[in-house]
Amino acid sequence: MVKLELLKQSDASALLKFELNNKEWFESFIEARDDDFFDDNGIKEHVNFCLAEYKKGLLYPTLIKDEDGQILGRANLYNIDRVKNSGSIGYRIGEEFTSQGLATLATKELLEIGKNRYELSSINAVASTDNAASQKVLIKNGFKEVGFKPEFAFVDGEIIDCYEYRCLIQQLTPVM
């Protein structure tokens, strides 16, 4: 059974392995991380940062794990703004675990967390204009395209355009 788990300190070495194993794959879709991220100190700093942001109520960092505790992906609710009652969702699925519904499951769970834990009314996401799979995940979870972001990110040596999506939580219908 696949589950979403809150990131914890003890996940650091497994997370580093996951990130290293999928580095090239991720960098073909999203901006590359700095090289200093990819060692024991870098990953520990990253986990510490995520957990500090979590304690401040600004981030809900999770890992997608299988029944054996193997990391299959990551999914975060971030930019949580309690004044505007909004946040953003992002996810990354390991290359060998794509097309299994993991991003859809994680997005659905993060929407519930945004609604029930943080009482958010809207959640945003972005997807590259070339990433049809990610666009499909968002639409399936009740997101609507609300904008175009030209030259939004630098990926794999190129500047890419993205679509912006928004989900109004009170208008959500259950994902099938």
C-alpha cells in the first residue's frame, strides 16, 4: 500500500539516494538543484529547512512511500499563506514509478490536508507546457488552468513556459 508520510530527519539518507537515482530524470522536467544538495550535509540541511518551514506552518513536506518504506516520490504543500488561505502543490515521482497514479494520489491527499488542516480555500500549481502527464494529474484533481507563465523556469539548458493551475477547494468534487 502506498502512503504519504510527513518528512522526518531519519529519511535523510534514503531521500539522498532517491534524489541521486532520479537526478537526471528530474532535471529533464524541473530546475536543477545546486550540487551541494547532493551530499550528506546538503540533504540534512534541506530536511532541516523543510521541517523548520513545517513548524512555522509554511510547508507540509511529504514523501510517497510503499509498504516497505521505499521512497517513490515527493509531494509538498508549500507557500502556505494563512492570510490569503492559499498554498501551492508540487510533486516529483521517481522515474521507475511514473504512470502508477502516485502524483494523483498525493495531490488528492495534499488537497485534503490543505482543506482540513490549514483551512485553505485555494491551492495553486504549475506545470510545464510540455508536461501533459502533470497537467492531467492537476485537472483530474479539480484544478483549472488560470494562466500562462512564459519563461518561468530554466530546465535542462532551456527556458520553459508553464501553465498555472488553481483549485478552489470549496468547489472540489471527489477524484475517482
